[in-house]
Amino acid sequence: MNDEVAQSFDELADLMQIAGGDRFKIVAYRRVGDEVRALARDLSTLDDEDLLALRGVGRATASKIREVMKTGTMAKLEEARAAVPPGIREMTALPGLGPKTALLLHHQLGVSNLAELDKAIKEQRLRAIKGLGRKTEENLAAALRRFKGKQERIPIDVALSVAESLLEELRGSDLVSEVAYCGSLRRGKETIGDLDLLATGPDPAAIMGLFTGLPGVAGVPASGSTKSTVRTREGLQVDLRVVAPDEFGSALQYFSGSKEHNVRIREIAVKQGYKLSEYGLFRVSDNLKVAGASEEDVYGALGMTTPPAPMRENRGEVELALKGELPELIQLADILGDLHSHTRYSDGSTTVREMAMTAMGLGRRYLAITDHLDAWVKSHSPDTILLQAGEIAAVNEEFGDKITVLQGVEVDIGPEGTLALPDSILDSVDLVIASIHRRYGLDPEAMTRRVVKAMQHPSVNIFGHPTGRWLGSREAAEFDLTEVFAAAKDNGVVMEINSNPARLDLKDDHIRLAREFGLKFSINTDSHNPGHLSRMRLGVGMAQRGWVTKPETINALPLDGLRHVLTKE
DNA sequence: GCCGTTTTCGGCCCGACTGTTTTCAGTCG
């Protein structure tokens, strides 16, 4: 429902922009779309008062939201649709082609969708239009070719590795004194569109030359004296900006926050008599620069504490920063153990001992082995659990002073909400993760009943990868999150934040809703081989996006404290 | 269309790059 409403407002804004509507109304509608999309609760659970409390939602918008929920559309949107030929909007999805040009093409050439645009380009009809030219035609042709290929966002782990190797190459040069990645990657989003890099050094032009000439660069769509865009061989777009050293902080601020966060911060600056840009914070009265070298200086001069990058989405962090009440987010260094991993006993690749040694090397003080010991992965004899217990005991004997291996299971939640292992086994292990692995497609009510029932089982400690989403291939399962979170609270069940880059589940908005219910979290890697154990930082990043603190994280507890939580007393 | 420690009316963020122009509009982030 929320998505449907958000999309209606997005479309309304797009269509009004094409038709040349009031630009402030357009901005207002876009904000509503963003706000609704970020909402963790379903709109249908909100009364009028809740609705009006949403930022950017007034009387007129509230009634439009109700209209969409009731009828699936709104009169204003239908009006806009009638005014703009279908297909024009899809044209503006093409990078480099905005509403003005789309409309121009429509009026001049009768082009009203991407297919017709393609034809017009091939016939070289664009270059004849006043205001366009040969180059524009070529650029749009290239954009169209790329558009037909892939336009997917890159998973965060892939983007991180590309970014880190680029940073390494740039750092290796004398030309570069400082370089960092920012943008959605720094904010820890699960997928990244473009990579944003920021550098400083004595000779900006030379840095640009270095950057556009890096071996992994396949093309250079734009290159100026302080800003360049390249396309890597993998098809990833990378932007690099170069600023002076005393601008690095304001530039980092500028390129790290989401657009919404930055607009908010700049509005606050204006109200206080300042102007904020990537070059610094300036007092309007005399153009005096008051901050710029560090992010803390910039936020500090505005009377704010500095929100950690993953919080900078304009989801309420600005208000907290103004009051100096930002939460202290969980950090990777706070994590003492990992509570979800697999070995050869099920679908993992290696032994308990090897997993323990790698975890130890990463500084973990405990590791739970949570194999699927039910029949759906492999068939097991009843004493498999004892065999594994023996192996774990031996590893603990060997490494016990450095790391403690716990024995757990990841048990499948059947369609009816029953667990796929007998109570005798569930009782005998240190911890139980209950997860759904099949039959995601039940209707929401059945799904909710299924999950609630599983959480009522007294042995269940953690709800594993709760929504079951698989980025790029499977949507989150539909169930009533508020009901499930309430049941988790009643039954002492902890929510997993799964670090697998294809899952990152729970996700940020759901985490924030879970926190409202007072739930605790376990940030786990769900490792199937030793290499997976270092994914923890991805899960921590998602936790930070959900504003999770250390006291809310059970695997930041020392072993004693953790054991106490696992006994559910 | 929303919103208020300068406002209930009059504002609403900022700058780089490109292409096509002779000073700027369009697009993007």
C-alpha cells in the first residue's frame, strides 16, 4: 500500500514537471512520495492525526493519500495523466533526458516513447531541432544503449570492493593527500547506484588526469577541472570530486548525506543566516567562511552534533542532532560474537574448527554453529547432534581461552508455523534460530499466523532473516510486521540482522519499527564458509541505518550476559 | 502544497558540467 501511494505521488510530480506545473508543488509531492516510502508502518494503520503528523503532509495531501488508498488513484493524477501523453514520462527515465527535452521532442518530432525516440535518433532527426545538436543526439543514443542493457544497482559488497581498490590506487599517488568514498556507500545502503569519491591534493587537474586514466576505466562521460565521471569495466559509474584541504569536511558532508538530509541541513543554515555548499559554511552578511575543514565543524557551527553517515537520510536525525540527542550507534568493534554459521554438518563448506579459527582471527569471542540439522538439507541420524557436540567440545578444549563455540541450530519454520526439529533437540542446544526457507508466498494472514506461532515456541531465541528478501530476486515476505514484532516482544525473541549482502534482513526501516517495540537484535553473518565471517560489517552498517545501539545488540554482550539472554529468563 | 526561534503570507538548497549558445538553459546529484 505504501509503495502504491508513493508511486502515485512520484508519478504526479513527474507529470506535473513535464507539463510545467508549479515547481514548489512538484517538490512538495516528491517529498510526500519519499516520506511515505520510508514509512515502516503500513499507511492503512494510520489515522488522520498520524497522517497529518507526517512531515510534508497537510490537509490536501492527506486527503489525496486517502483517495489513493480507497480508489487506487487520485483525480489530480488522472488529470495530469490526461495532459501528458503516456510514454513521455518513461523517456525522462533516460539519463540526460529531462522533462524539458522530452516535451520538446514530443512537440517537434511527435516522439512520445522510448521506441520512437530510438527511431528518431537513428534517422538523425534530433540534430535539426533548435537547441539540440549532433552531440546531444549521440549522447542520447549512448544512454539508450546502456538503458537497454542493465540499469540495476550494485550490491554493497561489490561496490565496497571496487571503491576500496580505487581508493588504494589513488592513495598510492603523491598527487592525492586525502581521499574517501561518500554517497550511499558511506551511508551503508544495501545497493549503490553510482560511486562517489572525494579527494584533495595540491594539483586538482593532475588528480583528474590520474583518475580518468586508471586501468579499470572504460569510458569518461564527463571530465572537468574539479569533477569527473568515469565508467568502469564492470559498468559502474564513479564520480570523483576534488576540493581544497580546508573544504574536505564540507565536501564530505555534502556528498555523504542523502539529498533529503542535505536539503534539510541547508535550510537550517539559511535560517541561521548561513549558506552551505561543498565549499564550506559561509555567513551571508559578510561571506565569511565559518567552517569547512571537518564535518564536525560544519554541523557544530549550526548548533548540531554530527549524525553518523548511515543516519543521514532525513528520518528524524536532524531534530535529534539539533537537540544533541543522537543515539550512540553500534560499532563493528562492539561486536563480540557471531551467532549464525554453518559447517559441513549441513550446507557449510568446512569444519567447526576452521570456522572457529577464522572467527578468532577476526577478534570474535564466541561463535555459534547453527547448522540446519533437520532433514531438508541432509539426512541425519539422531545422534548427529551428539557427534557435532563432541566436535565442538574438542574445539573449545583447544581454543577455549580465546573463543567459545556454541552449539545451535537453525530450524525451519513450516507452513503451519511448526518447527522442523523435535523439542528434545531444540532443548539440548545453546541457541535456536527459527527461519523460513520455503513457501514464502502464503497470503499475509497465513504468513503472520505462521511466524507468530513459531515465536511462541519456548525454545526459539532468534528469528532468522525475518522477511526472507533476496535482493534482486525475491521480495520481502508479506506479513503483519507490527503483529509479529509484538509477538516477538511477548516471547523474548530476538530479531536477526543478517549480514549476507543479498539479504541484509531486517532492513533499516523494519529495524526502526522493531526498536519501537523494544526488541533486541543479533547481527549475524550466516556464514557458510570462513570468508563469510567478515561480512559482519555489512550487517553492522544496516543496524546503524536502523539506529541500533550497543545495549540493543545481544552479540555485543559478553558471553555470560549472552547466555542469560538465551535462557529467556 | 507545506510551513513558521525573523513569517499564518511569502518564502521554499546549491553548484558543476554539457551543449548550444554568445550569456544560458537543462540536467544531475
